[in-house]
Amino acid sequence: MNNSYKIETNNALKEWAVAVNALEQGETIMLLRKGGIKEVGNKFQVAHREVLLYPTYEHQKPHLLKSEYANQVSPVVSGWHPERVKISSWANITDIFAVTAADILEELIPYHIWNQQFARERFKWKPKQPLYILLLRTYRLSKAVEIPYESGYGGCKSWIDLSDSLALDASMSVFDDNDYIQQVATIRRIIGFN
């Protein structure tokens, strides 16, 4: 299904490259976030609903991924980044849930790329803060764009503003409307938001 958009943005959400790839391939619609160390107010907040998906490599950890995703990751040294970053998708963050119960996260395992160890570690880190579940309707750009890496894009933060805006025209949705709505409904039921 082809959904055309006449907008552009420079707002980007940083996420592990393996997760961005899974979103682009229609293997998940879910991200789990507690936020980076440099988040505003020291906690995770959704800054924008329509965002470019900016793949990162530095903190990807194969041992925190399901086996089918772990082999897609090659660990890099701390501080490494590519000279050019390929942006090939954007997403509309349609739903945001704050979860504080580990048993809910256990039920959601089939719907994301991380393993149970990741879930446990996320709950232990900043234990007084909830884990945020983001549901993303992902769109592939009509043509991927490579942008130069800039130092301002680095660091442990979720949100960055790219130097230039990218056009979202002629983007193609990864899921048709019914498939996306059904997945969201299933996840909302598990979380307890009907």
C-alpha cells in the first residue's frame, strides 16, 4: 500500500541498527525504552511523534537479543560510528505505554526483538522509572539517504535533530492499515489498554 506524504523532518530517534532493520522489515512494531543517559530531566520522554529512524551501532549487545537477531550484530568499540549514516525509514509513533510490571513484559516477548535478559536488565536500570513501550508505524523512504555523521549526533540520547530535513514524500508503509491495527490491538490487550 502506498501512502504519500508531503512533509519533511529533521527529527530523528536513535535506535540500535538491528532494531531499525526489524522495524523496516515488518518484523516488529515495538521499541522498549528507558532513555539515554543524556535525556532531558534524566528520564525518557517522546519529543516527536513523526521521526526519522537513525541507526546506531555502539551499544548493540548480541547477548540481549533473540538468537535470530543476535547474529546480525557485530560489536564495535566504544565511541565508534560510521562516517556516513544511512537513513532509509521514518515512523509515526502511534502509541506510548509506561509499564511497571515485569510480567506484562514477559507476555510481550513475541512482539519485539529482545530476549528475557534484556527485559530484566531494563527493569533493573533506573528501577523507579517505568519502561516505555513505543508502537511505531514504519514507512520506508522512497530512496535511502546517506548523511555525514556529526559529533552532535553522538552520545546517549534518544532524540537528535539532523542538520538537514529529509523529505518523506512517496514513503511506503511497512504494514497495511488492517495489519497494523490488529497488531496494535493485540499489544494493547496484553498491556491492559483496550
